[in-house]
Amino acid sequence: MLNNRRTKMKKLISLLSGLLLIPAAVFPQNINGRISSSIYTFQRFDTANVSGNYVRSYQMLNLNFNKDNVSLRSYMNLETDLANKLENDPVLGFYNLYLEVRDIFKVATIKLGRQPLFNSVAGGVFDGLNLNLKKDNYNLTAYYGGNAPAYDKFRLIDNWNENYILGGKFSTDALKNFQISLSYINKNFKPEAYWATRLDAELNPIKVLIENNSNQFKFASAEVNYDPGKIFSINTRYDYDLNFDRTSKFELDGNLAASKKLNLDFYYNFRSPLIRYNSIFSVFDYGNTQEVEVGANYILNKIFTITGRYGNVIYQDDNSQRVTVGLTSNYGSFTYRKTFGYAGELDALSLYSAYTLLNGLITPSVGLTYTKYKLSESSDVNDLAALLAGINVRPFGLVSIDLQGQYMNNKIYKNDYRFFLKLDYWFNTNF
């Protein structure tokens, strides 16, 4: 019975999407969006001594039709390789394609179609319905739909009953200086079946079809944020895993303006591994982690600001520390980072600069980083150098051109060169 209901819901969403998209596209008052075309070149080694040169092409279109309180929003990307065609080339992905109707009875907003979901546990893109109700200081959001298929193809996923997502969030700022929210999410994901080689009872290799159950995230979350003004603020978040019946994550971060020039911040989290229900990884022995970090920013003058941070990560049987110091300015930034302890030893220097010339016509940029690292005290020391240099050109406000070269060298990527070219065009037309 439940599967039949989901099948009917899937067909209804497909039908309503087709019917409702037509008037928004035919009778728009405004059309806006962005066209982006880019090329990224790199070399990939398929084996130790055999490599191929790849030229990936990305054609992105963000297109919106608007009329009064109705909008049809779309975001799609066509990807292929101009030098060596890959197995799934070309790939046309639809990241967004939904109808939005706002201010219904001055309370509700409805989104229907393929749309983004912003959630710290299981975000992404889904095909379905999102309903938002807002009145005074209270806000309620509910959503239901199916996961988008592989490569975000323009179709509904087949096994909707094993690939669905539902949830909701209630939030309010009715209490002065507080913002409080409660949320719930239930996401099912069915992994694709695959063939693998296994040994039978007599230790002979045989082919076996591996079919996993639909894995699931089921979480309840709460957020409490307190911001009384310009002096300090505190934000907290708590996630509870309903499947494993345990605390998944607790976060707390605070900010204090100690003076006009000095700003202090604090961060803490407790985190258990995020594991899908029915996943084989749930049988492994694992430990939770805790992390504490304190930081400060001090404004020297109108140009320069000094930053510093210290963090400590507590594992089940050990811990690791990191220190970061930097200098930021109107012309760029310089950062030094050191990590030591259980997570390995690392020393990294990075420099980045970008400056706009000729009233925004040209913005050159350059970045340089050098890193020395080893996984443990007894490991060999490795180093990595990376350089990027680019330029952004805006001949006029609606067009932007980016060109960037990248170079990296370490024991794995010897003299690795990559190039990136991108053209953006923004448009906004009223009728």
C-alpha cells in the first residue's frame, strides 16, 4: 500500500510539474540568469607509465522566468571531454528545475520540481515538493520527494520507494535575541548493485552480485542561536541519530568583540562518524572525536589584520594539534599553518594576492604554497609546491572572463600543469 502511494505521488509530481511549468515559461514579465562556458585541461595517468591529456568542457545555464509572484527556476550543466571521451560523456545534468509560487495568502511559498536542499546531515538535490509557511516570527518548512538520479539526469528516479527524502523544520525568533529551530530528516538511498569476485566454499573465485539494502539517514536536530548585539554571539547545534539511537554531533561557536580592534572566537564540536543505516561500515569499531579551537583577529590599521588560531582534536586514544597564523590586507594574505600529533606533522606556507586595476577592468591574481609533511614521526618527509596565476577581465558589467594556470609538484604529481578558462555572461530582461 505504501509503495502504491509513493508511485502515485511520483506520477502526480511529474504531471503537475509539466502543467505548471508551461504558463511560467510562456508569459514571463522578466527573464534573468547567467551563461557560463569553461574549459579545464589536465593530464591523468591511467597506469604507472601511460597517461592521457584531457580537455573538459562545461556549459552552464542558469535561467529564470518570473511573473508577479511566480518563477520558473532552472540550473543545468553540459559536461564532456574535447580530447578523450569518457564513458558517460556527454553528461547533461539538471541541478534545478522547479516552479516557485510565493506569498500565497500572504503566508505560503510552494516549490515544485527539482530543487536544492540545504541540510547539514543529508543535503543535495531532490525531485519533489517543498512547502514553506511563514507568519510573523514563526516559520515552518516541509518537503518530500525522490533523490535525483545519477549525474542529475532529466528524469525521475525509478525505485522511488527506496530513494526518497522527507523532512521539515520549524524555526522562530519570537524570543528576543534568540533564534530557535527544530528539524527532522529521513533520507533513503539505494546503492547500485554490482558484480564482484568472491571465493566459494572451496576457495575458487566466482562472480557474485552485490545488492545492498536501502541505506538511510534519520536525524532530529535542534539549533539555538543567541545574538544580543555587537558585543558577542553564541550559536549551537545538536544532531541526534534516530537509527543508531545516539548523539551524532554537537557544535558550539561564539564570537566576542573584545575591543574595536580585537575580535575573539571559540569553537567546539563533538562528532561521531556519519554512517548510513544498513551500511557495512556500521560493523567496524570506531571512536568519536572532540575538537576545540580558539582564535583572534587584531586590526593593525586600515590595511593590515593579524589572525591567529589554535586547535586541538581529541581522538579515542590520542590527540592532534594545529596552529595557524596569518596576515591579511587589501592586497592579499599570508598564512602559516602547523599540524602535529596523531594526525601527522605538517608545515605549510601560503601566499595569495589579487588586486583590481583600471576601475575593475583587470584583476590579476597569484597564489603560492609550499608544504612539508609526514604521516608520523617515523615516516619520511614529503614536500609539495603549488603555484597558480590568473587574471579576471570585465570589459563591461555583464561579462567576465577568467584565465588561470596551475602548477603542482610532489612525489605523486611530477610537474603537473593545469589550465582553466571561463566566460560568464549575466542577463536580465523585463517585458
